[in-house]
Amino acid sequence: MEQIERIKQMEHHLDRASAAVMQLSAALDSYIDVQKSISVLEEYYSSDDWKQDYADDEAGLLPPNLRRGVLSEDAVWNLLSDTKEINIRLLETLTDILKKK
């Protein structure tokens, strides 16, 4: 490979990696920041409060214009499941990276 072409390719790798690292850093900051909300949702979802809120919604006792995605059984469950899978991916990725060093 010629020197100029090699430098161009390495510059491409640098640009691509730099952009990905910046995006991951911002996403990780946001993910770390939202952990408290995830914990609060997990606690609520397994609580008697959630069961009562769900029952009241089913009975039509809640205002019709109230957002109630948190009362769907799938929304919180899917979020918690996705969170667990992401945490496993992060752990596996870090383990692989550290093994290479």
C-alpha cells in the first residue's frame, strides 16, 4: 500500500472511531444518569401500588386523558428486559476488550 493511501485509510479509521467514541460517551452518560429512574420503575412495577393502579385503570377509575404506559404490562417489562440485555452486552464487551490487552 502506498504511503498516501495508507494515511488516508488511517485517517478514515480515526474519524470513524472518534465519532463512535463521542456518541458512545454521550449515550453512556445518559444511560448512567437514568439508572435511578430504572430502579424506581422496577420497584413500582413489582409493588402493590402498581397492582392497585392497574386494577383502577381496568375498572375505568382513572381519567381518560391520563398517560398510562407505565400500567401496560409490556412497557415496563420490556424496558427492564432491554436494560438487562444491554448490561450483559456491556459486561461482555468490556471483558473481551480487557482480555485483548
